[in-house]
Amino acid sequence: MKRTALLNSDLSQVIASMGHGDVLVIGDAGLPIPDGPRRIDLAVTRGVPLLTDVLQAVLSEMQVEGVVVADEALSGAKALPAWYPQSLGIAPKTVSHEEFKRRSATARAIVRTGECTPYANIMLIAGVSF
């Protein structure tokens, strides 16, 4: 059995196969998933699992060099949403929600969570660990 936090074999396999610059999207229950990217559907019911839980597990295995979120996810004065992992230490690039959906079509995979917070979607861009 694995020693790291991430136990989902499909998600772990996608991360292991990613190269520099590849994209993984983790989205809320309503994010449309276009044909093309691999769909990893973890949603069980409203709020299960939460985006933050999935994101924490993914970040335990994935080297991230860039992040994209929708402008609409930012709160007043362009503050980062509560679900954004401050521990990343990366300021996200922001694009419109429509542009975020367009860019998602090029992702290696899109992970659907049970999150029901509007615009709780994050695009992780793979970095290298050396």
C-alpha cells in the first residue's frame, strides 16, 4: 500500500505520467468536462469530497510551478478564495471563467469533486522537482 496521502489509483497514475507544463484541473461538481481530457470523477454527494481535501492530497504528490483560477473566484479586493492553498506559495494567474473552461480542454485530466462553491476550480501546472 502507498505511503503518501493520495490513495486514488487513477489520480495517482495521472500525476505520475505528467511532464513539465502538463495541466491537471480540479473542479467543483458543476465544472463542465469536455471530451478529450481524462475524467476522474470523485464526487459522491454535495460536499463530498471537498475541493480542499482533494487538492491537499494532490499537492502531496505533484510538483506545481503555476496555478490558474477564474477571476470570478476572487472575492472583494481580489482576495484569494478560502479554498486556495496558501501553502503553495504561488500567486495564481487569473482568467475569466469562460477562458478557464476553454483552457481545461487541454488538460491531461479533470478531477470532479463534490464541491458546491461557485467557481471553486483550480488548474495546476506541473513543474519539475530537479
